[in-house]
Amino acid sequence: MLRLLLMYSFSSANAALARPIRLKIGDVKQRLARFGVSTAGIMEAETLREMLSQQCPAEASGAGHAVPLERARAADAAMGDGVNVFDKNYYSIRLELSGAEASRAAGVQWVIDSAASNSLITPAAAQLLGARGTGVMASADTSTTTGVGGFKQVDLGTASLAGGLMCGPLQPVVMELPVAGECGLLGLDFLTRHDIDLRLRPALPCAVFHDTGSAVRGELDSIDGLSELGCTRLPSGLLSTRVQLVPEGGAGGEVQAVVDLGSTVTLCTWAAAEAAGLQKDDPRVRQTDDVIAGATGEPVRVSEVVMTLQIGGAKRTDVLVNIADLPIFSAIGLPPAAAVLGLDTLAPNAETNADGSRIVLAAKDTRVWIEA
């Protein structure tokens, strides 16, 4: 039976480092509301401040605009009957939309996807929101599909975060996505509008939105314990970095990799595996019945191998790297020897450690920091 690996394209430096600031009571109430904490009937200032510190993540008391992150999972039967789906988590936020009723907008999860040039939305979510077409027919240009035409762009008005932080117009492309429920993907068209400090952890994960340029200016909670990846921008607009792939007992090789917050897994091409010193008949490589698929692409069977990864100043050991040749790699401007870095590499402790993992995405400045 096949399993589906879903990949969309399109120092501990966690809560302990959040710098609390002195807040007015109205602001305290508003921040509590963002994280779903009711303040009905409570008037005492110190009680409200205590609720904020005890029932919300530490980042909710600090600078920036913190909102909760929710976990999203792949949809059952995304590739049809008989194909099991991995149950790893993606991270999403809720948006308020001027072009949709508040109750309807609250029903849509938006997965954060740094490897999507443009935001996407499922037909079911577009219908729920009453989205209106812009008259533009778009192609799907993401890290797993490109140049596939016939997709309708819709206008959802102005997007904002809970608490009123304005995020500008949102005009996603409508297409089926293998994510459960009514959902969308937030691509770089949205993610470049703020610097985003992601705190991915088992309890109270959150995203803190800051003005663009804040990370470069040193206005975020200390990033001294983080490692900068050293990114460049591909012709497709996606962010890429250099990664050293080292199999057990091998010298390894360096390849170019897309930074993909919308993938739970790390993937490389066979040319990249060969650059690291592996062949298809290598005993270190395991042939699997798993397949990987993009939003509209045909599934491709994958192999897997355990490697050590060196990215920037960060080192990841015993990463299970999937190997598959996806046609999209060259279409988005990657060389034959290339990789996609998923959350298992970028945020390895997100689900296993109380402190979790931290990622700072300053997409407009082509900057990304992860834990060393």
C-alpha cells in the first residue's frame, strides 16, 4: 500500500527570550482575545496581566503582533483510495478578510508556505468565502508544479490578522490542495509584507509579525543564537540556500536547496544524491513504496537515505532525506543537483521538544534564520 508524502511548493531562542513590554489594559485584553482567552467580567488590571502571562505564549506580551499557529494535516484520500497520508503537521494561521463575512473567514486555515510564489486557495474555501474572480487566469508556479494553466484568480479583499494588523490585498489562485478542510496556502506574495518570527512547539505555537526590515535592524528578540542560512532568490522568486549533504561514511556534496516551510519533509534529486557519493544501488539507500506529489503533479516514487545536513552554521544529524526526481526542479531555476529543505530540517524540534524550534523569515530581505 502506498503512502503519500505531501510537499507543497508554492542557543535556545524561544519563549524565554521574548521581551515583555508594559501594556495598556485595552491592549492586554486585545492580546488575550487573539489567543482565545475570554476576559468577560474581569476588570482588575493585574488579573488581566496575569492571565496574559499564564494562558498565552510569552511572545504575546512582547513587541510585534503575535497570533496563534494551528496545525493542519493532509487530507485523507488526497491521492485516492489505497494511498495513506503521512500525519505530519503543517502550520497555519487564520485571517480576517474584508471581502468575506467574519464567520466564514474564520473557517479557513492558511498554511504558511515559503516555497509558493503566489497564495493558493481550494475551490471549497473559495466558495465558502464567496470569492469573486478577478478575470485573470493563472498558472501554478510553485516548487512542485509550474506552467499548468487554467486556474482562476480570486479577490478576497484586504487581509488582516486577528487584532487588526493589516496585511494588504489577498488574491489567491484557486486549485485543489491535499490539505484537510477548507484551506489555502500563503505564498511569498503575502509573506514578504512582514518579517515573521515563527515559534514552532508542541504547546502554544505562534507567529509574531513585525515590520519588514525589523530582523535586519536587530529589532526582534535576540537572534544571536540563530544561524543565518545565506539565501539567494531563484528566477521563480523562491528562496534558496546551500546545503551540504553527507551520507554515513561518505564525503558528501554541496547543493542548492529551496527553503520550504510548506513541506514536512526534506527531499533531494538523484543528481544531488550522487553528488553526495550515493548511487541507486547503494546499500545505504532504501527503496520505498512512498510517493511524493505536488499540488497538481503526478506522484513520483521516492527512495530514502539517512544523512547529515550542514546549512549555514546549523548542523542536522540523522535526517531522513527523500530522493526523487521532480520535473519542477529545473522549471523553478534549480540545477540538476538540488534539494528542498522541509520542516524536519528547518525546525527539527517543533513537535518533540517543549522549547520547540524557532525560524525567522524576512522574505523581502531574502533572509532566513534557524536554530543552530
